[in-house]
Amino acid sequence: MTASGGRQKVHIVTMGCSKNVVDSEKLMAQLRLNDFELADSIEQADIAVINTCGFIEAAKEESIDAIVDTVRRKGKGELRKVYAVGCLTERYRTALAKELPEVDAFFGSNDPGSLLRELGAEEKKELLGERVLTTPPHYAYMKISEGCDRPCSFCAIPSMRGRHVSRPMDEIVREAEVLAARGVKELMVIGQDTTMYGLDLYGDRRLGLLLGRLADIPGIAWVRLLYAYPSHFPLDVAEVIAGHPRICKYLDIPVQHVADRVLQSMRRGITRRAMLNLLETITTKVPGIALRTTLIVGYPEEGEAEFRELLGFVKAARFARLGVFGYSQEEGTAASALGDPIPQAEKERRRAAIMEAQREISRERNEQSIGTRRRVLIDREEGGFLVGRTEHDAPEIDNEVFVTPNGVSAPGDFLDVEITDATEYDLYGRA
């Protein structure tokens, strides 16, 4: 299983969110510069690294399943070494080491140097911003900060990722310039809470300034903002989005809930009235913006009345994009003391009701696009179509546009597309 010339072959399995994707990509760059070979699949590797997620119960189970599956491969002689890193191991390292002694070592979420030393590699500090992209080559995630200072009662991220730490702006811009030179056209700005960017480094929030600098980089066509916390949202960001043609008219702003009783228990730092005022202000400042949000149903303080209030809010707000999670009780969080009184079947019922309402909203919004022309970034080819996205859609989570080709085009190209048909979550058109 060792590559020719004695080079060790490593395969990294990435679980969870886009922040983990960036961590894995930077680890790959370190390994490559240390003369390791990166295996495209676990079958080709002799060392496996599982970058785990510990956000909610389903994600934890998925990460544990991945570790167990990899350990089985090691037991069959298909792998020499298995390592686990990331959020799950940061949170449960001792318990995991006891239950899974076949794993050679566990490492946390913010210490890639320890894993590299375990592998006999040297952490090369000069590789600032260097990454091996695992996304399609025309887009990349840009992590601008690590950790979170928010006190949300349901969330264990601070215990896994630590306090909020902003990356220096010039460092982020240099990394983006390198990515642009490699052909990246779209940057997706991410962090546990992007709206806090700069406060710890500069004494004030500088997310708007950063977005503008990224959008001014030659070669970057789209800059997209995700994970924007609603409480004390910096309104200058809305003005920057409105004023810069290369910043997508798109905002991912996790609302989570809208009933005051639930928001207070969740420690979200915002009321229903303030939330509605904020959303109205953003849509006024940025005409045509696509707002994406996530919600939690089945939180312990969510009775039927609070759920009905949330459902009514969804129908009235008419978000362009929306996702729903069932509440997951996480030990060590403030909400864990409330128990988990709402049965899983009821959580699923509530989730289904909201998604059904959103499905109808999405269908109506999409049908309004028929006959319009949209600028579409092509991500892939599939079944005779070119499949891409408008500026109102992030990859993997939002709507797609299926384009009948007219001439020679390829992933990474921008096309002007006439929309001819629509379904709940997809658009169809011709170039």
C-alpha cells in the first residue's frame, strides 16, 4: 500500500461543515509539502485521517460510523494507521480513545501540528493560506475566523472550537489572491460567526471592509457571505453587499426561531420584533437579495403555540432558501438542563410542516423566474445538462439551474441563461 519510492499515501475523510473542508484542505497542503502522497480514495491509502463533526447527534453518529468503518479496514490489513481529528475528538477524546483503541491517535480541532508530528512531518509555517482544493476548482470556502463567543444555549461549538479569533485581514486577502491566481472565481466567506470579524483584532467589526477587499481582487467574480449572526448585525455589511457588483446579493443569516419565549431561552440576544426589523432593513437596503436561514424545531421551550408562531413567520417572511433541524440535546450546553421533552416523531412532524410550507414558497418564487435571464456559474455536467447556480444560490445547499447547452461551455464558465421552466428547488433554461 505504500507508494513507489517509499512515500506514504494518506486519505482524509472530511465530515460536517465547510469549516472542516478548509481545515482538511490546509492539512493536505502540509502533507504534500512533507512528501506524503494524497490518495484519492481510502482504498488507495495506507493511512486514513477522519476529520470529524460533533455539532448535533446525527453528525456525531455519522462521524463515529466513519471511524468504525475505517478501523474495520485497518483490522483487515487494508490500512496501516487510522487517526481521528476535529470537533468530535476535541469534545470526546478520552471517551473515544477508550471505546476505539484501534485508532492510533486522536487530535483536537485546532492543533494540526500534533498530527503532523505524529506522522513524522514538520508543520511548515510558511505555507500561509496554501490549500489543496477539494471543491470544484472555480470556487472555494474562505474561513475568516475561528471559534465563537455567542452564548447560544443549544450550541456546543464554543467548547469544540474555542473563543472567537479573527484572522488578520491582509492574511485573508493574500490567501484569496493565491486562490484567484489558481482560477477560483467564487469565494464563500465562512466562520462560526462572520459578523464578529475584526472585533478582537481591530477593536471594531470590519466584515464590510473585508468583503469589499475580497471582491476587488482581480479574477474574483462572486463573493458570498454565510453564517451571519442576526443579533447586532453590522448594517454596513448590507450597504457593501448592495453597493459592490461582485458581492452576491445573498445572505445566510440563521434565525433559529422567532417566538420570544424560545429566543430568550436560546440566549440568541434578539427579540421577534428586532428580528423582523432587521430582515426588513436588509431587504430594503439590498433590493432583490436572497435571504437564507436555518431554524430549529423541537427545542424544549417550544410548545405548540410557539411552533405555530414559527410556521406563520415562515409563511409570511418567504425566505428564498431555508433549512430546518430538529433540536439535538447536547451535553454541557445551557439547554441540556431543560431535558429533551419533545419526542423525535413530533420534531419530525414540525420539521416536515415547515419544509412543506417552504417548498410551496420556493416553487412560487422559482416560477416567477420563468422568462427572465440569469447569470449562471456552471458547476458540473450531468445528463446532457450544464448544472450551475445563480448568485442567489450557494453550492450543495441551495437551488440549481439545469441549462441546455448552446455551444461549448464547461464548469467554471459564466453563462447568460433564459429560464424556461421551474420546479420547487430547480430552474431550467437555455444558454
